[in-house]
Amino acid sequence: MHHEIKPSLLEPGTVIAVRYTLYKHFAIVSDRTNNGMPNLISLSYRTSRVQEEPWNIVVGNRCIEQSFIKGNYPKDIILSRARSCIDENVKYELLTFNCEHFARYAHGLPIESIQVKRAIYGAVLGAASCVLLPKLTVTRFAIMATAGAVTSLRRSLHKL
């Protein structure tokens, strides 16, 4: 069930997930606003660094959802940690420090990306399937053919 999230009701420090076709972009709700909408602090591929930007630039017309990312830090610490990365030379790196890593860092959580892990596991499983399935299919065919031959041989022997 999908519920519409009202940006103006989101608590500063909350992490939202902006839905794209193949991934989600994570951003932290700011305590600063622009035209009645909260700004968002995020590390994105688009900017290659951490920035605090107006809602409409980060979200556009995409669907959003509240993220599962939530640590135990109070909002002022979360926002302070997030903003401390704006002036630093923090660069976007898909596998090692992306938007999800950044949001987890600001919340004081282990710096990891569940999204990247799932993609890597999926790629590994897909590659293994491509390698193993043809072999398994040949092996399965050989087993079935052998079983069929054994059954046929048993029937022939019973007739003797």
C-alpha cells in the first residue's frame, strides 16, 4: 500500500528514498526550507559531492518513500554530520561511498550500502546461473537419459 508523503511534515534528519527505475537515491531532510519545501542534503552522482539543495531539484516529479535508514542520533547531530561533508572533498563513489553510505554515516550507522550489496549478489548469481545452468541442463539430460535406459533395460529383463 502506497501512502503519499507530505514533505512539509517530514522531520529534519529523516532519510527519504527517491525512486528511480533501477535504484533509490537517499537524501536527508534538512531543517532549512525553500518555497515552503524542505531542502535535502545528499551525495549524488549528478553533483559528485555532498550538497544541500531545494526539494524540487533532488526529487523532481519522482515518487519518494521514507527510508529504513535511522540511527539513534538526534536530528541536530545528524544534520551537523551531513553538513560537515559539504565543505570536505567527499566524492561520490558508487561502490565505496554513495548516497546510501552518506545517509548511514550521518545517522551514525555502519557505512555500507544494502542496495549495492544486493546488486553485486544479483550479478554474481546471474553470472553463476549463466555458467552453471547450461551444464546443469546437460547433466540433467544425461541423468534422465540414463534413467530411461535403465528403466527400459529392466523392462526387457523382466520379459526374459
